[in-house]
Amino acid sequence: MAPLRPVSAEEIESLAIGAWILGTGGGGSPYLALLNMRALYRQGAVVSLIDPLDLADDDLVAVVSNMGAPLVGQERLTDPRTIARAVTMMEEYLGRRFRAIMSLEIGGGNAIQPFMAAATLDRPVVDADCMGRAFPEAQMTSFAIHDLCMYPLMLVDVRDNAVVVARAASWKWMERLSRTACVAVGSIAATCKAPRTGKEVRECGILYSTSKAIRLGQTVQAARRAHRDPIEAIIEAERGQLLFTGKIADVARRATEGFMRGTARVDGLGDCRGQRFALAFQNEFAVGWLDGAPRVMTPDLICVMDTVSGEAIGTETLRYGQRVSVVVLPAPPILLTPKGLEHVGPRAFGYDLEFKSVFA
Amino acid sequence: MRRIGIDVGGTNTDAVLLDGDTVVHAVKTPTTADVTTGITTALRELLAAVAPAGPIDAVMIGTTHFTNAVVQRRDLTRVAAVRIGLPASASLPPFVDWPEDLAALVRGEVVMLEGGHEYDGRPIVPFDKTGMRDAARRIRAAGIASVAIASVFSPLNAECETRAAAILRQECPDAAVTLSHELGRIGLLERENATLLNAALVGLARQTTNAFTEALEASGLAAPLYLTQNDGTVMLAATAQAFPVYSFASGPTNSMRGAAFLSGLSDAIVIDVGGTTTDIGSLRRGFPREANNVVDVGGVRTLFRMPDLLSLGLGGGSLVGDDPLRVGPRSVGYRLVDESRVFGGEPA
């Protein structure tokens, strides 16, 4: 078995940058999670990555995420002890010890949650997640696409509250039950999702997404240091495409049913002058139209970035006048299968569009 | 309507008499160490040039004092930080994302107490008033004169902050208290940072606004005194004394509003090369375009409404060091004509 690979403090910084880009507008800013990791590393913690192929078939893996409204997360700041407690309480419930911890979604702040738990509990983090990006709902994971079991789920808050969802009739029921508990404790909770075996992670996870996010962040940092165009560097490294460059001309946002929904309009600059790009989002960017015609859609990764710095822009931080580049990155293959598209294609977000990948 | 506008920079003090939209007269004098003398001199020259001046309706002052204090890490008050919200947010205490040199100057006591609210107004846990009273006594014993209080979700329910302030008023009646809900919006860390910065500046604010008031009195002016705010509007000096962060960017805002007035342009880029900093901003419909997002002030992340400025620690009075080789951000400021080499000064 290959040794665990220690992750340096610098790599955690890169992870935060890369994960924010892979968040495709959602997942929440990784800033507060990053501050926690800086503190943990200053105290001597070092988290290691484990290659998913090194997991034994019956190793047990904790899948963690911070669940709730990003707005609440801006006031009740994420704490490593809370996510660690979700993991240890799940162990008590199962009567088994987790071999490693992994991320639900590699996009946004949840990319760093397993590191916070791992630093506290001295376990490795699996180099994988189950979205390869960020998505708003529980059934939008590769584990759900593979019809794996969705229960039990452990949800804890900062007080001494903990809820186990022992069974759920479907992934959508799991979403509904856990969401209700989450709202009751103040719309922010640490969760440990249905435990996975090493075999399940290997066969149904999105593998190596953690190291991919770290690499993506390093690409941006290297480009900035060299005074190169970070957008160009990202596209080159990730085999993406630049779809549009312009300036945000209008943003409409509303919070409905626990999500941030809305649209943004970008007026073209440079080569795109005279053209318009429209974006629709539900937490994450879902569809983009060029001059009225669908140009890009989920699950392709629609990333909106500051044109100069290459820093990702979340759907909650879009604002009039920002100069942005719209870049598309390839989605993990599992999301592009017919079953995958049922879960995360444009129709799953209410758009009556036949999925067509930019990369097809 | 006859108004006097004064801009107290780190280097020069400018005073202008406006009659309606007409500039009657303008004078420029070096800023003085005590501030008051410079303003008195400027006012004396201005009023002498237009005598008889007649009644003045208002005096507006803008100053870069507060932003310079943070950028240059001087004249700052030590602050006791009170965070109310445990058991939430415990791992990221006040000052957590401050540059270490600035935190070392400002950080006095750090107190974290149970309390705060949920997004829907329910308490997270009951407010720890006993802990607050103990903390207030420690703050008094430590001789800390300025306290910043931030409670979780206080923009929605400020009860914990106001109760904490009431206890402080009993236990340390002389301490200045800044409450986060009066300054910021959702975003605990950024709102708390703005509150801490404000608390760090209240000493300087009191000293500065008192100096302004004395200068007016010495010049025989009885007009109300206003300070310009970050957004280009004005506030009474008494308000500025409690909320110096609101006039944080009043120096560059002054020059941007002035540039709009003098050029007749309402949409333009304005570059203000001062003695200490060079500030670049954008005018939209005659007012500074605001940054809507996170604003970095002297390395501290905040969310309050500020002009979208690019501020470089580089101006006419910047100090040049040769080991290591660097220009700015420290400036000789108002000692420009004594200390800068072009005026015959000695190398620092």
C-alpha cells in the first residue's frame, strides 16, 4: 500500500482557490474554512491524503459537509470541532471506526470540511468527492446516481443537539428530512452523510478531485506570480474553454425554498463586444445563453471568474460592473451518462433543454 | 449659502470658501502636528482674503487622518474585543484574520461569551451577563479605554450588544463603546473587523474632531461642523467622533467630489496624488463609485460601504529606505517642506 501523502499548508491555500472555482458559483466561499485550517496547521496539524485505490473494500469512509444557508454560515462561523463531532457521533451510532474522511462536494467551502475533521481526529482525507464540483441538492451526487444507500445521516449543531436520520425512503426524502432538522437548529449544521465502504468510494466516487482542486489553485497562483493571465492558465491546464469576456450589466437574485436563484447578464468586452451572455443559477450556475441561444449547461462546469485575478465569483457575490470571464470546464464522466443527466442535467434544474456538452 | 470646505491631508491643509456654486477663494497651508494650527492658519488666510466674510452657514472637513493611522499603524487605541455568540464561532476569535503587526498594536483583552441570535431571531443560548460583568471589570483593571462588541446576528437582533454595553457603562463609565450592529451588515467577521477598527480609532477621532472645533472657535466661526463620509455625503462632527470609520475615506472622497465640481464631469476616473498616498477612484453621477464587496483596509477585511479605491502608499512625501530598498508607505507628511530633500532636508 502506498504511503499517505501529507498536504502542506501551501497546498491548503491552493485548495481553497481551486475549490472556489470548481464551486461554479456555489458551495460558499472557502475563506472561513481556510482560516480554520491556517490555525490548525499553526498548532502543528498536518493532514494526509489517501489514494482511494488504497482503501480496502470494507474500509469505512465518512462523507462530510457543512449543510445550510451560506448566509447563516457568515454569522455562525464554521468550527472544526463541530464537523469532527458529526463524524465521531456517527462512529458511535454505527459502532465502527472510520478509516478516512471525504468531501461531499469539492466545490466551495465543503472541499475543506473533511480537512477540518481530519486535522481534529487524526485521520486521512480521501482524494475524492461525489460531485466533482458543487450542486445544490442531496440527490445530485455520484453515489445517488449509482443508487447507493442514502442512510443513516448524522446532523449536529454547536450546542448539544444531534439528529440521526436512521432511514429514508429515497434520496429526495433524505434531502427533505435532513433539511427540516437543519432549519430547526438554525439553518447551519455539520453533517456526516451515509457511510461508504472503500469499494463504494472506488467504484462510485469522483476520484482524485481533491488533488485536482489543489492543482487548479496552484495554476492560478503560479500565473499570478508570473504576471500571466490566470484565466488562460486555467483553460490550458484543465482543457477548458473561454466562452465569454465582459462586464456584469445586471443581476437579479432571490432566496426561494432554501436556494439562491437568479440571473445575471454580461455585456461583452474586447472580442465579445456587441454580444450578450445570460446566466441562470440555483446556488450554482446552471445554464448560459449567448445572444439568446443556449451555449452551455449543467453538468458542464460553468465558472465565472474575475478577469484580472482569476478569482472565482460566487452567485452571492456577483455585482454590477465586475469584469468577468465565463469559462467552461469538463464535467466528470459519470455526470454525463443518461442516469447522471437525470440527476444533474438541465431538466433536473427545470430547464427544458436537451443536454449538449460544450466539449461534445 | 456660504460654506467653507477644508481638506486636512497628511501634508497640506486646503480651505475653500464657496458661495452657492462659486469658489470665492482658496488657500493652501502645510498641515501642522497639532492639526489645529494648520486649520486656524488656513481659516485666517481665507477669511482675511475675502473680508468682510459675512456669515458662514456650514464648515465641512475631510481628513485622511483615520486611514493614515491604520495604514501607518500609529495613533491607534488599544481595544477590548467582546464577541457574543458562543458556543458558535469559537474557533475563529476576534482579530483572527488581521495582519499580526496591526493586531499586536490594537489587541487588548479578547472576551468570548455565550449568547447571540439565530437568523430567525431566536437566541442561540442565553446571554452570559455574569461573564460580561466579569469581563467589564477585567477591562477596567487593564486600563483599556475602548471596547468593540459584536454579537452573532446582531443586525437582526441587537439585544445582546445593547445589554453588554449597559453593563460596560456601569463598570467602566469612561470607556468608549462601539457596537457592531450600528456599523455593519451580515458577515460576523467583517462586521466585527469594522467594529474593531472603529474602536481603535475613537481616541484619534475625539482628539481630531476636538481640534477641528477649537480651530473653528479660534477663528470666530459659529457655523455647524460636518465631516465628509465615505460615500461623499456629510455627517455632524459629533457623529464622526463616535464613528470614525464612516469618514475613513473622506480624504479621497473629498477630492473626488471636488474633481466632479471643478471639471463639471460626473463620470470620470480621478487620481489624487497626495503627500502620503495616491488614491485612484471612479466617479459615477458625481459621487464615488462604491465597492459592494469585501474592502481591505490596511490589511483588514471589512464589508462596509467604501468608495472603490485603489490606494497606494506612495505620495509626494513618501520615505525612501535603502535597506531594504523601498518607497513608502511611511511619509514625512506635514513635515514635507522641512524634511524632504528637494526642500533641503537631510536623508532620514
